[in-house]
Amino acid sequence: MRHAYRQFGPGTLYTVRLLRALDYLWRHLDEPLLLDRLAEEACFSRFHFHRLYRNLMGETVMESRQRMLLHRAAGELGRADRPLASVAVRAGFSSSAAFIRAFAGRYGETPGRYRQRRLMFLNQRERTMRQVEIVERDAVKVLMRHHRGPYMEIGKAFDALRAVQGPQQGVGAPSRSFGLYLDDQAQTPAADCRSIACATVPAFMEGKTMDGFEWGSIPAGRYAAVLHTGPYSELGECWDWLYRHWLPASGEMPGDTPCVEEYLNAPYDTPPAELKTLLLLSLA
């Protein structure tokens, strides 16, 4: 008789195998995707792996890969020195036309228009005003996965947390996701930037341990809160505005907690233009 066991959560069989597949997918974004190789990495039958992945992650392998590549492309489009054709090739497209269609389908505007708007925003940000609210927040217990490298690649850590959580139906309150950012990427080499992906998990998972994850909390305290709507690639400009304009004029002093972002929806089922992120600047 087989014994029942939990399929999801830190250290469980399906989680460990799915994490192998996700790690392989992120490390080989610039190579052709071979489903059989990915199934082999996860130690799942090639006849069933693609179905397991879709049901556990909420998107197909190809959808995951395209989301990752287009997210990276959005970050590169913020740089005027990157030709559109080279961004398209890096995103896995053999033609600029195919890249334009895919990018517009996900981001709601062409790559050229997106770049123009980003650069226009950078030129006008001195005049940009945002609504800032000072809030008191309680501590939140979270499962953490550390990331070292470009902040635009922290999605790898969030995908790992998603794999640990498994399907969320019928397990109580919806999960909350946070990011902690410890370094200034304008001064720290991208490869050395430290960040932490965090998520709340169902009560039955609490206390379980697994290599690469740890338990922690988003600290309680006073925060300056700004709601940003739009792609994650634009969050850096919003942080710069807080530090350049709002904080010096506010009469406040920064606290001792790293920059916090709370993600109010998720890129797995939300168009980038509709992503909502709450930026939280710790105050003394």
C-alpha cells in the first residue's frame, strides 16, 4: 500500500523536480528549448512532464520561456544604445516583425513605442508627481529565496517560490508576494546585486525546510508607500523619484529596512501594463 504524501511545499518530491526544470530553463534561455531535455532534468517522463508543468505552474513551458524573454527584452528597451534588431534576436526571434507582434501582444504596445515612452519618461521625470502615503504595516511571515544578480532576473527566484507553493485553490488566503532589494544597482555591479524573493504560504507548509529557501519576515514599521501600475522594468525610475524628490522634501529619514516591493498581482496571468506594485520605503 502506498503512503499518502504532500505533493507541494519545501522539500517535497514534485517541488524538488520542478525546481530543477525551472533552474535549467532560466540558465538556458538563449538556447533552443528542448522539452525532452527539460523533462530529463526534472526526472519526469517526457510523455507527462509538459502536462505536469502546465498544471503546477499555471502556464505552459513555452509561455514561461516567452514571458522570461520578453521581460528581459523590456529591460533592454530602456537603453537607447540597444538596436531593436539585437533585442529581438536576444529574445529568441528570427525577425523583428515576429518580435514586434509578440511584444505588442503581451505589453499592449510595440517595442518602438514602449522604448519611446520609457525614454520620454526619463527625460520628464523631474516634473513627475506621484501620490505618496505614509502607512504603518504589520510584520508578515514569508518564505524567502535569495537572488544574486541583475534585479531584472529575480523572476527566477519567484518562479521557484511558485513551484514550492503549488496550486493555490482551496488553501486559504491568497498568497502575497514581496521583493527585498539590498543594493543600488546604479553603483553595484549587476552580478553582485542582492535581492530576496518572498511569499506567504499556506499554514501547513510553515516550518518546513529545503535547501535554497529560508523563513523570515517583512518587518513591521512605518513606510512611504507608492502604487505603480505598469511593467516591472519601470520600477527603477519610481524608486529614483522617491529618493531624488520626495524623501529630501518630506522631512522624513529612511529606516533600517531594505527597499520593499509588494506585488499585488502576478505576471503569470496579468498583462505587464496592468501589473500593480506597491513600493515601500522604510521610514525611521
